[in-house]
Amino acid sequence: MLYDKYVRDPSWLKAIDVEQFRTFFKTLKLKNPYHEDYWHKYFPTTDLYKHIKSKLAPTTKEIWTSSGQPGNTPTPRENQLNSYWTFNTFYYIEDLLKFDGPIYDLGCGGNLLKPFVDNIIGIDPFHPDADIGDICDEGFVAGHQNYFDRLIAINSLHFCALDKFSSTVDDFYSMLKPGGVGYVTFSLANMVALTSDSGWNTIFNKHPDQTNLIDVVTYLESCIQAMPYNFHIVDQNYFVQRDYGQLIIGNEVDGNIRLVVQR
């Protein structure tokens, strides 16, 4: 789970017909996908939403991606100053937060969730605002088996190659206590960038310039559906956008593959 410094040139993504991808996407058997109406009609009525609003500056905005989904398109500086992302992050973890004990945020960055949830404990070796300065390497995973009642990892474990996706989720799951619940997100763009040619060939048996986004999504779908434990997909839209008739992969602050797993 250590950071792999290989970075792929984005030119691997060959031109693919947008409508072809949309047709393909409709064929996916999504498990508990995100529902836009739920966000619009339900979440703003919750006590959690009102609590978050009370903690934020009146100028804080709720933004949406071009697809109409609640999104995370601000720059990092805008994210820090305006906390756009907090609304949809908390939407995804609303049930998980109904817990009186410690909720650990693995790779918490600047510990941005803590001002809103008193029992958040941030873990990050690179930020002084974290409560615990550990790094999530193999030793950390081995030392925290069956350890956490509640564990969050928001775009902190996605620094892995595509061929390490399943084993990374397995490691995350192994750190939950029996009955524990975790929320983990991955950015598809990040995992693509960190997949070497040899790793790509292991997965697809062909070179990156012979593959496209449909191949990648099909592979990830097979990994997710093969997971042997109790999970549900909170969101799985991959944030594919139209850009001059091309397809591009979103690299969202809160990931574009979002899973809740329960042990």
C-alpha cells in the first residue's frame, strides 16, 4: 500500500465515442448506486446537514459536476477556503457517523472533518493537524488487524495501481473489527496513472494504447462484484465528462469509486 511513484502518461486513453460509453454504462449491474433525488430531497432535511451548515461560513457553496451529480470540482485552495466538498462527503457517511466511539480518518490530510465531528481521529504522517502521525504501510495494516469499529479512508488509499485495487480494499477491510463499518474511496484517474505497463499487461494482456475506458471500468466492475464481504456502493459513476467529444476521467476530491464495507 506504499505510494507507487510510477506515473502514466494520460495519452493511454484512446478516443472513444461518448454515446458508446453511455450505452455501455447502462449495462452495468450497479449495486445500491447513488440516487440524485435522495440528495436533493432528503439530505438537506437531516440534522447532520443542518449541523454542518451551522459550522460553515455563510458564503460556502454547494457545487455540482457537469453531469448534475453532487461533485468536487474546486481547486485545492478553494477546497480549503470554502469547504465545498463537506456536503457530499457527509452525505455518503451519514449512517457511519451515527456512532459514539472513535471514528478514525485514515490519511486525513489537514483533518478537515474534525471541526464537524468531535469523535473523528485523524491519521496522517504528512500533516501537523493530524491526531496520529502514522503512515498506512504494510506494518500499519499488520498491526491493526480487527482494530477499528469505524474507519474512513477518503482518497488516501488510491495511490495504488489498478492491479492492486482488490488487495488494497482487502487490507482496509481486514482492519475493521467484526461488526465494524468503513468508508473507502478511490480515484480512477489516480490508479490509472500509477499502473505500470507490466501491471497493465497482467490485467488486460495488452498494451495501454490498445485499451480504453470501457476495458478499465469492466475490470473494476469485476473486482467489485467479486468482493467476498458485505459491502455496498455508495457511488460508482466514475464522473465521466464530455470534453470536446472525448471522454475524460474525473479525479474527484472524494473519489469516483465509493464503497461502504461492513465486517
